[in-house]
Amino acid sequence: MDVQTYIHGVGRRARAAARVIAKADTKTKNGALKEMAAAIERDAKRLLEAEPALGLDARTEQPFIRDEMSAFLQAHASGDNDSLHRALRSLRKRVMLRVIARDLAGLAAFSFLIFRLWRRARETFLAEQDPFCKGLAHGLLLGMVAMLAHGIGANTFIIIRIMEPFWLCAGLVMILPRLTSEQKDSAPQRALV
């Protein structure tokens, strides 16, 4: 199995799992996510067993740098085009394995954060009666969809001018149910005027 087959297999399984997860309850979703992580780990082990030359070294937490890639190509390419192509293929496989090992945890944490934010904003939108609170939750939901779509081609989630208001609104939507419940429970206050 090569890296390309591995990536296509993961994508196929992820799409199938996403369809099932969308219709399931929380306990089933957690089980499906654990199963997906186990499948990815199992496939990565099979890939490493099939091609031990790809072995992950102790530096999987660090990205490849230009000097490291140049040194790898110089060491493995003997001058003709075939050896250069083989070295490039091997380098691509190493880069993919390092990216998978390094970024899978970050992707899982980001996905969990977005999922919880979406769920809470949707619950707030459905539960609120005040038009302003309902509009704020609805705006957060639509803004999140727009930023996730925009994030496919750009680094949306690291731009301060975009993320400051987004996380401010997210925090407000998260606290809205508590604020409205406290407002309903408290006795009417006299005006100071």
C-alpha cells in the first residue's frame, strides 16, 4: 500500500462515517470517532510495515524544512531522472506521513471545538425567544459556515481581524442561555431614575 492509496482509503471511510454520524446520537458519534481514529492508526501501521524505509523518526512533531528536504534529495538522487523521481516520491511519502502524524491531533481538537460550538449555537437559536439573542445565534451559525467554507482556500482561522469578533460572538452565544435564565429568575428591579 502506498501513501496515495492510504489517503484515498481514509477519505472513503471518512465520508461513509460522516453520513452515519450525522444521523446518530452523541454516544454513537463518540464511538464512530474512536473507530475512525483506530482505522487511521491501523492503516498507518500497515503502510509503515509495507514500506519500512518511511519509518517515522523522533522528529514527527516538526515540519520538514527546505534544507532537510534538499539534503534528502541529494542523498537519494544519483543524477539521472529515474532516481530523482524515486527520491521525490519517497520524499512526498515522508512528508505525508509526518503531516498525518503531526496534524491529526490538531484536526481532531479543531473538529471537536467546531462541533460543540455549532451544537450550542443551534440549541441557543432554537431555545431563545428574544429576537436579538436569536439573531446573534443565527448569525454565529451562518458566519461559522461561511468561515469554514472560506477556510478551505485560505487561513481564515488565524487572521486576528476575523477571529476577534467571531470568538466574541461565540462567547456571547455560549453565555446567552445562562443570562436569559438569570433574567427570568430574578425579581423585577426598580429603575434608578
